[in-house]
Amino acid sequence: MTHTVLVTGVSRHIGARVASALAADPGIGRVIGVDTVPPSSLTRDGGALLGRTEFVRIDLRTPDIAQVISAEDVDTVVHMSLVSEPAKSRSAMMEHNVIGTMQLLAACQRSAMVRRVVVRSTTAVYGSSPHAPAVFTEDTEPVDVPHSGYAKDAIEIEGYVRGFARRRSDVVTSTLRFANLMGPRVDSPLTRYFSQPVLPTVFGFDPRLQFVHEDDVVEVMCRMAVEDRPGVFNVSGDGVLLLSQCVRRSGRTGLPVPSPAFGVLGMLARTTGLVDFSPEQLALMSHGRVVDTTRLAATLAWRPKFTTAAAFDDFLQSRGTGADRTAALVDWLSGLATRR
Amino acid sequence: MSEIPASETSSEEGARIIPISAVRGTPPPGPSDATGPAGSVDERLAELLALLRRRIAGDYEVDEFGFDPELNDKVLLELIRPLYRHWFRVETLGVDNVPAETGALVVANHSGTLPMDALMMQVALHDEAHRAVRLLGADLVYQLPVLGHLSRKTGHTLASREDADRLLRKGELVGVFPEGFKGVGKPFSERYKLQRFGRGGFVTSAVRAGTPIVPCAIVGAEEIYPKIGDFSTLARLLGLPYLPITPFFPWLGPLGLIPLPSKWLIEFGEPIRTDQFDPEDADDPMLVFNLTDQVREAIQQQLDALRLRRGPAFPPFF
């Protein structure tokens, strides 16, 4: 029986959704949401309903979190506070991600109450490489280990989580490696990329991409928070989209640029602070990444409701774009042809 | 099967090929032959436009390896089929040895300086055996722009243990050229001599999956670009395994890239079963070496017989 759940990162969209979904579960006694900043963005999207979640403002990088965990008798910790791009600087992002996780896990280790820890990670830990196998399972050793940005943070976080699981083997520890998030409200470097009118692509490369819909992320996190499913799991919508397919589905124009120029464009975007365009992003846009999700499907007896394609279509629909215009052109052509 | 005279086989295959291409050209299962030639033109146009619409809207599926069956069948294979039919006049034998639906590992000899034999084998298996072959390629291919991703779209992937196991587990027909660059880049003087077979990784994968190994001999590819020399220093500078000199390349420039129209035969031999072994036997190096040798022997014998049967490489001249 789960009594008190602590959710980190509730000021961000996906963390808030997980917290509110947990708060809606009558089987859970209390839901405590923590984050470094107050959940202001929530009111903007129509008061996204933290429900009966109690918010505590904590700088995750400080040991304050330990006080909350011990004072409130927290028994389940859901760690959603992983940021994929720097708000201020790269070092601040690293501190938030890695130091924050270290503090949280240190607090969990000292607590006698905590019996379940669920950590959000990313499939970016596998990297993207022409030398890697086409499909990554949870046990695949990355060939080219990512050495910067978000992916590096995630690798370090997973290292600390493994260490924690070893020291506190009585605590059920689940790590979820999510594919790129997609959905109407997701705000990530990738969703921003697909919102541009012209989409630069790397010439001669057509990466395989996978998306997981935000609804499915919320459902997986909630199930992991109330069930004992120790281990590492890949989470992604079924199926694969090629970047070229995404560009066509979005009805936008692809602009193939040679790989070095693509890198320069990315650096420019990075210096303007718009996106964290790391070398990993360039690798993803060149070689893509596909993961195997059979372990999750077998463990939870569940499949994501949205396939990769459905998640992307839902995102496009929310942005009011799609391949309608180009399709209409072909329809018009075929109309001409059949009238003849 | 090998006793059938060549002429008879080719006519038999010719008779079989026609209905397949007719079916391919028409829209979904419906019997289109009933509508006259005028109707079929309209239908073809409608189908072409439907295809175009799907392609433009991105409304098609690729598998987890990036294989795009529609692009492969409707566009890419159409482009290389003339080479198969008219340029190399490929005859394919022993198609019955390729399982119709289940997983199998096709192991073939590799030659020709440029891997044209991989393309021809793909057409042969698609047209005659109705199977999409999933080749395991060198990682050099996947580092290159355009080529690497074209290769993925046609169903091929990197030669790695994980990918091979995964494809075989899914019941796919997997193809390998265990000689690798040693085979495809060997000098003309060593034609039809099988090179060393790597570490036998392909045998390990087949034993783990319990799938049969189909030995395949390809005759004809050796003569398309007779490699008589090598710019080895320049090749090393460019990071390539070799940079060939042929009687026509680089002397004739781009013209030297036209493959010579040799006569080709592709034969699929009797499958070598692996299901009598325990999947754990895949770790037994002795078993792996023995099986590798057995496969290699089978292909070399097939090659020698097939070469005799073909006669001159450029009939009727020499």
C-alpha cells in the first residue's frame, strides 16, 4: 500500500501531470510535489490541476530534500526532475540534474520509510552511432558513449541510481528510459525543432526516430509508483518514423545541409540560448536511435496507447499543421487524371 | 535439380516471371486483367498517384531497422531490375532451397570490386523466392552519407551480433558475405577462390536461432570490374579498404565505372540445418569452426560446378 508519494519536478509540465494523476488515485494517501521554482506554468495551461498535491518549494541541490522525506514519512519517490536543456547555463543544468539526484538519493538512503524509487531517464544514454546495433535493448552497451549534454547527465544519474539500488537492495528501484517525448503540451528541443517552418536536416542521413506520447509517460510513471517493478525499462511508442517521414507528415519543408554546416547552425542556436544543441543532437539527427520495449510490455502486460506515428500526429494536430496541403495537391492531380 | 539443362531452366523461369511482374504493377488484389488495356492504364495511373500521395504525406511504414518495403519494391528494385534481367542476364537456381516463410541465413561468396552481387542477390530473392533479404553490411557503409541510409531503407543493417540475432528471431531471411572486403576486393587473378571466412560469427547467430544456413554461390560478379591493381596508399589516405585499378578505371574516367556485362548464375544450395544443436553450443568454438568450414566447402564446390556450367563469362565470345 502506498501512503505518501513525493514527486520532483512538478513545476514542469510532465512532472505536474504525473503528480496530478497520482493525486487522482484514491489508493494513495498524500502526494507531495517539490521543485526549485513554484509551479507558475500550471496556471497558464488552465490551472493544470495539481489536485490535492501539496507543493513544497525546495532547491533540489541542497540537503533540504532529506528533511521533507523524513518529516513527511515519504515511502515512494518519483524523480521526474530531469531537464533536457539549460535554462541559464550548461553547468546549472548539470548541477540541477546530477547534484539534485545525488541529494535526493542520499536522502532516500538515509530514510527508513522509503521503499520505492522511480527515476525518469532517457534513451539518449545509448547514444547514436553508425557502429551501434540497430535496436538497443536495456542490456546493450553503448558503442559511442555520449560525453556531453543531457545524455551525459542521464548516464551519471543512472550510475548513482545503480549505486543506490546496490546499497539499499530492500528498496524497489525502477529506472525508465523514455524515448523523445511527444504530445500537444510537450516543450522540448525536438518539439521546438518540428515547430519551425523550415526543418534543416543532415544531408545524406535519414535517422530513425521514436516518440513516446506524454499520456503514456504519465501512465507508466504512475504504474511504476504503485507497483513493485525493479529494473531498467525502455519506454517508447511502437514503431519507427524516419526523419524524412516526420518532415513530410508535418507538411513542412526539409532543408538538407551538409553535416559540418548543420553543426554550425546548431552551435548558433545554442549560443542564442534557444536550444541545447549538443553533439549528441547532431548524432541523433544523423544516425537515429531505436529501442526495444519488450521488457516493459512483458513486465506490465501493457503497451503504450500511442504508437510513434500516432504520438507525432497528435503533436501535429495540436499545432494545427499536417501534410494536408501537399496531399490536397496530389488529390487535385489525380482528379485531373481521372476526369480525362 | 542441377541436372536440368540450362536452357530449360531459363525458359521455365521466364514463364514464371511474367505473372509476378504483372501482379506487381496492378493495384491491390483485384483482378485487373479483366479490364482492357485502356482501363489498366488508368488504373496504373491511379495507383501511381496513390503511391505518390502516400510518399508525399509520409503515410507509409518502415520497420525498426529502417526498412521501407514500399520504396524498395516500387522504386529501388525497379531501378536495378534491368541490370539483373538484361545486363547480367542472371539465372537463379535452387530457389526451392530458400525457406518460403521462416528464418534462414543465406551465406554467399563476395566478389566484383563493388558489391553488385549483393544487389543482384536481393533481386533474385525478391523476384524468384518472394522474400526480402536482410543483408548484414560492413560498418564503413553506415558511416557514409546517402549510401548508409539507402542501405537501411532497402532492408539491410550493420553486421553485428545483436542485429543478426534479432532479424533471425523475427523469422527474416538474413544474408551475409563472410569474406567481407577480402572477397569483394580481391584481385582478378584470385577469382572464384573463396577467401577466409572471418571468425564465423554468422554460424554462431544461426546456431543461436536454430535457423538453417543456405549456402549460395554467385558466378559472374568476378568479371564485372577485373581488379588488376590497387592504389593502396591513396586508399589508406581516404580511409577506404582499397582503390581498384581495372583495365578501364580510372583510365576512362566515369565510363570505367560501367560494369562489364558478364553472364551471371546464382545458385542456392541445400540448407545446412542447425536446429539439432543447443543454442548454447554457439559458444563452442570447435563446433563453430567445423560448421564454418562445412559451409565454406559447400560454397566452393557449388562455385566450381556453377562456373563449369556457365562456360565463358562473355558468351559467345570468350
